Amino acid sequence: MTDSYATPANLHDSRPYLDRLDRQCERFGFNVWGVGLDAGYYTAGICKGLEDRGLYGVMGYRRPNKPKGYLPKRAFTYDPETNSYRCPQGQQLIYATTNRLGYREYKSNPAHCKDCPLLGQCTRSANHVKVLTRHVWQDSKDRTDSYRLTPWGKALYKRRQETVERSFADAKQLHGHRYARLRGLSKVREQCLLAAAAQNMKKIAQILARLLWLKSLGVPGLQSQIRKWDRKLAYSEYWQSGRGYWARSIAN
């Protein structure tokens, strides 16, 4: 574990993520090419930040919480040439403004919408205006989402479940992370750092025990273990080939 950082309860986990990633790369000299994150980190800011750093990101999928019977956003087609959306009935939603959060707003013509047979499935607006929003960095989000469906994207996200989620569960169950034991942000950060240090010491002990075990195997046993490592290395090279595919897709 190379970083542990506690934030106030009203600050989302995704807000400090890029700064913490930069800190780890700078402090430890990591040559990072890809990151696996859960669905809470699938924001336009993080997707754009990862692309700016030349990194490949795989995020979990969160199903939209649209009310049942309503048209999903994917039913509306975006046209980058005209910077507008087109609804299932063929009517255009024209760009209106960009709000302070970086979302462009697209609005329909109420004269066309008021007699539309899909009005009840489209909007509850009293003035019959459908409004769609699109972040100015939505293209980065779309590209990042496409990586999730690739073979190497699935492999990377599975690896996250096997390592990061397991570490979270271990910290919660065995190292007091179920509750904050102290008051104040600085003291909670100390608690998190102590738990991370304990987990790292356990891993170091496991590595040292493994080295002693390998030493006791002798030559035949060591050769068998090396063959197992070769198979793991081949799997790692598969990830690296995925990185090359991602780089080519970005260039194109």
C-alpha cells in the first residue's frame, strides 16, 4: 500500500484522486500506464485528467437511476458537427448555454414537443421542454467507458477486485476501519496511516517467509516455482500488449 488519505465526510473520494496519484508517481517513481477504479470515480474531471497524463483508466459501470418507463439518455443521438441532440422522433435539441459546473444544456422546441406521442416518456416539464446536459469533457468519458469493455480492460478491473477490494476488506475487518476511533481529521489520518503500515508489515513478513521457503526447496522445487512465475509473466505481458492497443486507439 503506497498511499492512505482521509478526507472530510462532505468531500467525495474522487476529488483528491488525481493529486494523490501524482504524489505516488512522484514519490516512488512509478511508471504507471493504467488504473482501475470503481464507478464512483467515473467523472469527467478524472477521465480528462487521466488522458492528459497519458494513462488508461478502467472504471466500474453504474446503472442509470432513471424512473421506469422514461427514455434513457442513450435514446438521444448527439451530433458533434451541429453540437446538438436528436430525439427518437427526429426533433433537434439545440445548445442553449453552459452552466458553471461545465455542463452544456440542450433544449427542445416546446412547439414540437407538446403534441409528441412520447412526451409522457420524455419529460415532466410543465412547459414541454426537454433539457439534456453534456459535459465539456464528455468525449473523454466516452473513451474511458469504452476501455471497460475490452479484454485487457476487463483483466485490469478484475485485478483491482482481487487486490484493492481485498485490502479494503482486510482493513475494515482486522484493522479498525469499520469506525473512526478518534476525533478530528488529522487524528483519523493517523489512524489510516497506522492501519496501512500494519498491512504493509504483514505483507513484508509474507514475502520474507516466501524467500525462506524458496531457499528450502532446493534446485528441483525452485525450477517448478520458476515455471509458475513464467505463466504469471506471460499474463503480465498480455496486459502490456493491451497498453499498446490502447495507445494505438488514442493515436487514431
